Amino acid sequence: MSVVLNVQGLEKSFGAVVAAHNINVTIEEGETIGVIGANGAGKTTFVNMVTGYLPPSEGKIEFMGRDIRGRSVRAITRLGLCRSFQVPQVFLSESVFDNLMIAFGIAERDGLGLLGALMRGDRAGRVDEHMVRYQIADYRHVAASALPQGVRKLLDIAMATVRKPKLLMLDEPTSGISAEEKFGIMDILMQALKEEETTVLFIEHDMEIVERYVSRVLAFSQGEIICDAPTEQAMVDPLVQEFVIGKEYHRARSGNGDAAEAGEGEAG
């Protein structure tokens, strides 16, 4: 497999505060990676630096073999590295169809070309196909403000993928989604990204989502990667248990939670 992203020695400081230290990550085509860590651990700082929203203090960032450090967000997006945010970035007053039409229009044209008509038959066909892939076609004429939260998330990510990115970075794709619908939304999302052959990295606090959908985990703590391993190994890593998920979570998932709690109660 070819290397999609290569990050070496990445650093970010805000005065005396070190937000990222010696970040080294190589991502290969086709991987699905989960980024975990407590609030303030450095996850979003890492994604912001890679996607051009935050300049690194030091280090190298290569995307598809190209040095992208110092490039603008728009330039990085055009190369095929896209992202979504924790809060969906959609036009609330516009319909699902119109949101995607705008996204396709922006993606397919630059500069003065943006002044041309958005609505074209061939573009409308691509919008229709995209809605079907993300299973939001039934909401075609519904304003984004009236969508269920899970559907709004799907629309947001569908808009982020109109350029067919090689690498998509997602910030908490299940944030705000109910426990009852989170797996259904993720099933739709991951199937759509698989069909588009998109390499995926997403920040997530829900360990059930991480265990179910990613094959590799990057665990952050205090601005550093403390574990980079296949998901099963990462979940039992002592540092991950101590600084990210907690030992109680591991005991509960392994079926020993009740016994462990009973033992702790007796010892107390």
C-alpha cells in the first residue's frame, strides 16, 4: 500500500505551553484510524496542523509525497485531504439537495468560475448519486435545520467528500447522536467511505465506536502519542488504560467489572 500521510517530528507550542510534541505518524492508503485521548490531549491540535488550520512550530507534513506544511486550507483540500468538524458545517436554511449542490459547485470550480450557474444537469445527477450513497435521498427537499441530528451529520460528511478525498479527517462523527442511532449512522458512513475508497482518520470519545469501526488507534496524552497500535492491542495498553479509557472500562468490557467492583468494595 502507498503512504497517504507522513508526519515526522511535529511540534506546536503556544508560548510556554507545549500542545504537541514529537508527533510521528505514517498513514497508509485504505486504513481506518481512531484518534483517542482526554480533552486537551492534543488530538484536535494534530488534525488542525495537518489540515492547515494551525501552523506547526516544527516538523514535516507530507501528503501523497508532497510537502504541505505552510499551504492554505483550500490548497490542502484541493490536493485531496479533507475534514469535517464536530458541529456540522451546513447551510441550515437550505435543503439537503441545495447544500450538496453548493458543495459540488465550490469543489468543481475556482475563482471567477464560482459566479456561474450552480444548477446543471450533470451536477444534479452527481448530487443525486451522493445522496443515495449516504442514504439521505429521502430528505432531499428538507431544510438542514429540520433534519435529525444523525442525518445532519451524514449531510455534513457527504459535503466534505464531494471532492473524493484520499484522506478524510472527522472530528467526533457521533457527537450529539443518540445511543440508539449511532451505530446505524456509522454503518452508513463507513460503507459510503469504503465505496469511495477513502482513507479515514477520526477523533472519537466513544470507545464502542472505536472498537467497532477502526483497525488502528492513535492515543494522545499531554500532546504526545502514547500508543500507536491495532485496536485490540491499544485497548489493553497500560498507558491507554491509565490516561485515556480507564481501567474500569477495560474490566467492564472483558466481563470482569462486577467481580472487580465487588473485590474493591471488600478491600475498602
